[in-house]
Amino acid sequence: MTGLFLTLEGGDGSGKSTQSALLTEWLTARGETVVHAREPGGTELGLELREIILHRRGYMAPRAEALLYAADRAHNIATVVRPALERGEVVIQDRYLDSSVAYQGAGRVLSTTEVRDLSLWATEGLLPHLTILLDLDPSVGRERLDASRTRYDRLEAEAAVFHERVRDAYLELAAAEPERFLVLDATRPVDELQRSIRDRVSALLDTLTA
Ligand code: TYD
């Protein structure tokens, strides 16, 4: 596989879509072919799963939720991400397996190891070259969301403690794999964050093409 797989992670309202759009713009200007992917809901099947996962009313067992995210992931990787990487393209994806470890593992209090193993099974072991973590105090993320919407999905509607656990889990994941993660303080200005991301991606592209 010759392409580059980059993922963005962080709590709701941490600015992932803004940064991935700016990164896409820059990579495209450098002559790279960029595929923008997302989970949940980056495929047709994924959109149906997304609707169930995020908007179905009533109780959903945590393991059922974890399996639905894993199903979305399996299909996205097999039909969108791997083909693009095999063509030598750059895939920028909003959220990947670290989201499941943080939200379903730490948030829903399932075993983080089991949730990670489930994702690795679903994707035949695909890990990103780089994961950009936009770290943000969840109460600040919540203020940002409140300013832009009035309705929340099932995960966003979870209590503050849930989102605290998610944040802590992300930071633990980053500490455990420092070479895969770039951790950034999401309260920094958008253009500064983008500069840090571009520096790291540029270095990565140099090593891959060397
Ligand atoms: P996302 O599409 O990033 O949110 P939005 O576009 O509404 O800002 O993700 C939707 C929610 O799904 C988000 O709260 C995080 C959650 N999520 C998980 O709990 N586990 C996962 O594996 C993924 C990919 C997302």
C-alpha cells in the first residue's frame, strides 16, 4: 500500500472538519489526490447505519452500538479507504478507531482493549500513518456546539462526565502511541493549528517519498 492515511480525532466541537478542509486544500495544491472520508456515514451503507446509531430512539446496548460503529468502519475501509490507498492517494478521515476506543470503550465503559481489537478485526488491522488529536475541554466543545445547533445526537446528548472520560481516553491513547499521534490544543487559532498540522504532514510525506 503506497498512499497516506491521516485521521482526525477529538471531542464534538473541537474543529476537526475545519482542519480537515484546510488540510485538503493545501495537499491538493501540492498536487496530491485527496480523498475525504468520515465515520460514521462515509458510505451509502454507512449513512443508513449512522441514522440508526445517532438518531434511533430508545435504549441501545453498548455492545450493539460498538458493533454498529465497527460495521460502518469495516465497510468504509474496504470500499473507500483501502482502494484509495492502493491508488497511492491521501485519505483524510474524520474519526476512526480511536473514536470507538474513547466513546464506546471509555465512554460506555466497555473494555478498551476489546473495542480496539474489534476495530482491528473489522479493518484487517489498518492503522493510520498519523492521527491528529484536537484536544479540548468538553465544556468548551459544548459551548461551541450550543452556538451552532439546537438538536443533539445520542452521543452528543450524553452527560458531561461521559465526555470527560472520552477526552481522558484520547489523551491516554496519544501517550501510548506518541509516534502516531500529533496532539494539539484546539483552543489555539485555526491558522496556527493548521500550520502545525501541515508541518507534520509535510515531514511525513518527505519520509514516505525518500
Ligand atoms: P461525527 O460525525 O463526527 O459528528 P458530527 O458530524 O455530528 O459532528 O460523529 C458522530 C458521533 O459519533 C460523535 O458524537 C462521536 C461518535 N462516535 C463514536 O461514538 N464512536 C465511533 O467509533 C465514531 C466514529 C464516532
